[in-house]
Amino acid sequence: MEKLAADLLAGSQRAVARALSLIENDDSAAPDLLAALYPHTGRAETIGITGPPGAGKSTLVDKLITLYRGAGRRVGVLAVDPTSPFTGGALLGDRVRMGSHGHDAGVFIRSMASRGHLGGLSRSCGEAIQVLDAAGLEVVLVETVGIGQDEVEIARFADTTVVVIVPGLGDEVQGLKAGVMEIADVFVLNKADKPEAAKAERDFLSILELLGDRDGWTPPLVKTVAPKLETVRGLVEAIEAYRSHATSQGLIARKRRELALQSLQQMLGEEIQERLMARLGKEHLAEMTAEIMRREAHPRAVASRLAKELLG
């Protein structure tokens, strides 16, 4: 692990790929590796890209890579895809869709399987961001799985959250539910060359008026045609404008502090649960399960009893 950490900190793409595999597979060596890397994190700008399927998120990410690389910044991409029911891996291959950057040493692209995790991300996404951060990638783009209205988890991890919308969703107000609408720092109306784009723009601008500002910021609506690179420059400018505002208002520091607390609570809960279950033992758990199945006790009552046994 010391050699792997040293190679990763030196920028080795092979080491980055190996580290991500260890984390995704929940390898027993992953905690030691993350502990070694963690002091070197906190420098990357993390940008989340979410929105409905078919909105053109991958094409936008591809153009963002081009623009950030043109500015001399090293870029990492985590593209979260649905899970293959056969292999357990990422069903779609974003490295294929972003293949033009495959030979650029300043770009690292990884497709990650959601593996049933809700919220549009994979379970290990937060730690994967840390790996890319430690490897010296200055911008980390996280593309969510694109499953629709419950993709709000990205807002926990991203410094800036971009929500992509497209014309022709039908009722644009229903195209994205309130939760997704409220996490956006920047909106993108992609495929803005479509005939229905003008109506979609009017509908969303009226929604933005209802939402109002948040922390002194009103999310702008940027129009893009993703295959045309020049139209995506406005998105980069909007992201930079939000980051400048959020930094000056202490919003990014606050978000990262909240993420640290949430991560600690989640991991503490997992650690306690694992240790308590081990103390209970499989036989005792089987007895309690049988009691529930016989309808002799409610699961909540059994859980309360077991907690008292273990914790006093």
C-alpha cells in the first residue's frame, strides 16, 4: 500500500486505476490506502453533472474536459452508470463516449457501477473523488447515473452542481422534481437548437423565479448545444462565477464541513453495526429472526431488546 500510495501521489494513472478498484471492491487494504492519501486531498474542484437520461450529460462532460484541458488543468471524470446484471460492472462505457481523451495523460476517466446504490451515485463515489484529488487532478467531473428525480446525493459531494435539462420532456415542470431543482447551482438547457427550446426556456425561467435565490445566488440557465464546443464555454463561465461566489461566502467550506460530519456519522454507524452484529453471533440472530417469523415479537421490539443487551 505504501508503494501504491507513493505512485498515486506521483500521478501514475495505473496506480489511480488500481486504487479505485480496491475501493470499489471494498478490499480490506482500502482503509489503509485512503488514510495515507487523505492528507493530500481537499484541493480539487468537484463538479457534479446530473439530469434525466438522454439529456446529453456525457457529451457535455466530454466538451468540459476539452475546455479545462485547454486551460492547462488536469481533469478526472467519474461516470456512474447502471450496473450490469451479469458482471456487476458499469453497464455503459463512458470511456467509449469520451474516447477522444483516452491518450491524454492529463485526463483520467473511470466508469463506476451504481451497484444498486440510490441517489444516482455509487456507494464508493466519495472515496473515489478523494483518490483523484490526491492524484493531483485539479478538476473532478462526476456524472450521475441519470435515473431521474431522486438524484440529489451529488450535491453532498460536489462543490458545484450542474443540472442538465432538455426541451421536449413534455411537461417541463414535471421533468425534474423539486429535490433535483433545488440542488442546482447552474442549470443547462442542452440541445438548445431544437424547435421546442424556446418554450422549455420560458417554462424553466418561470420556475427559477418561484425558487428564488439561495445563499445570495440565483442559478443561471445556460443554453448549450453539446456537440458545439463554443456553446459550452458559457457553462464553464457560469461554474466559475458560482465558485467565486461560493468561495467568498464560505459556502464551499460549509458544504465540505457538512460532508465530513455526514461521512463520519455514516461510517461510525457502519462500524458499530458490524461490530455489534459480530458480538451477537449468527445463532442468536437466527433465534431472534425465528421469533419474529413466529409473530411472537415485532422487529422493532426485538431490535430494542438486542440494543439493550449490547449497549446497556
